[in-house]
Amino acid sequence: MGCFYFTIPVVGGWYVMQWAISKSHDEIGLRGEKLQHKQLQGYGDKTVIDGRDEKVGAGGRFGGVHLAVSDSNTQQNNKMMLESMFKKERRKRNKDKQQQKNEDNEI
């Protein structure tokens, strides 16, 4: 009976998430191609409000949250570095799998 009470919310939650994803794809497209503004309008601690750049968030002298500030070039560089890190990890993982497969074949 415990399995029943565990399974129902998990399966129900999965279906709700799939429904939400499909609605998101209907509204904004699979990769955001239906969006009006495809570029980031504000970045870091700045946003566009009524056509003006406004600073948002805390950041006073005695603490508060300091949001990361990065322009589009920095974002592009971060994206490239992250992709290269994933590529290295993928190579390492594939190499480890191949090595494990070779060890299994030797036995």
C-alpha cells in the first residue's frame, strides 16, 4: 500500500511536468523562437523598466546582495568556456568507459 501512495504523486507529477513543458513550447517555441525579444534586455543588476535601464537588487555599503554583472561578450565567453569544460568531461567519461570495456574484455 505504501508503494501505491508513493507512486501516484510521482507519476502524476511527471505528467504535470510534461504538460507544463508542452505548454511552454506552444507559447515560446522549442528554443524561444516565438519570443519578441530574443536578446537579454537587462543583465546582472540592471533591467529595462519602462524603456529605462534601472539598477535592481541590494548592494549597499553594509552588505546586501550583489548580483553578477556581465555584458553579452562576457556571457558569450562564459558559454564557450562551459562548453569546452563539458567537452573535456565528455572525452574523459568516454575514455573511462572504453578503458573499463577493455578491462572487462581481458577478463
